[in-house]
Amino acid sequence: YKTISLIGEIETKPTVMVTLDGLYENNYYITLRSFLEDDISIWDVKIQNISEMLKLIIYILSVLIVFILLISFAFQWNEIKLHLFYRKKELGWLQLFGLNKNQIVKYLISERLITCVSAIIIAVLFFYFLAIILNISYNINIFITFCKVLLLVSLILMYNIVLTFTTARSMLKCDIIKLIT
């Protein structure tokens, strides 16, 4: 300040400061920004840049999550097919002992649902345990609402039911002798 005041001229301009309670609530800020043409301060530009960067990061992360979900769904499909391939003798013997194909499919679906539900319960408990630790330790809130967790769990379970149903149906189309041998 001393160097600049020696070189330059000191101008005294009145500073006007206005405060508004609840500026960022009830869309006051958006209404106020629509009337102004220029940036209010240099922080306005920085906040806009950070906001745009965060939107880009969220977009990239959402694309990455969708890609990971597609890979995991393909992995689950292959895992179910391989699991039933190794159990084809068991499926043949179950048919030989008098169980019809619908009962076998229901048995396989219920077995898969028990496995998925237990894995999902462990994963959700682990996630919320970590979320509580992060919230207490670093004041970072990563909690997901119950509705979103329920939606995600139901999608995963429905996907596993459809995969198990279609794979078991295609496996049981084979002749009993072909399944046993």
C-alpha cells in the first residue's frame, strides 16, 4: 500500500455496502443477479468458475459411475451364467427327482436374492459407518437418503432376478440327460 500510494494517486470514493438477511434463500440472489449486468467483485467470477468446474467434475463422475455400473452388470451376468453352468448336473438331478422347471427357477432366484440381500446389507452398513466417521472426524457429509438407497437396492435386486430367471430358463431348456452328463 505504501509503494502504490507513493506512485499513484489516492482517490477517496464512497463505499456503499448493503446487507440483506437471507440473501441466498428464497431466490433473492438470483433475482438480484438478474438486474445487475457486470460482476459485483472478483470473487463473483471465481465463484462462477468454481461452480462450472464442479458441474464438469460431477458430469465426469456420473459418466464414470454409469460406466462402472455397466461393467459390474456384465460381470454379474457372466457370474450367474458360470455359476449355473457348474451346477447344471445339480439342475438335471433336481428335474430327475421330480421338481418341475418353475420350482427350480424359483429356488435359484431365492438363492440369488439371499446372496444379494446379504451382500447389500453389509455394503450399506459399511457405507453408513464410513459416512458417520467422515461426518464426525472431518465434517464431510456423504449421507444418501433412504429413498435413493431403496431405489438403488431395488434396481440391483430386480436386475439379479431378471438375469437369474433368463439364464436359468435357457439352461433348463436342455434335455435332462444333457444336463446330467
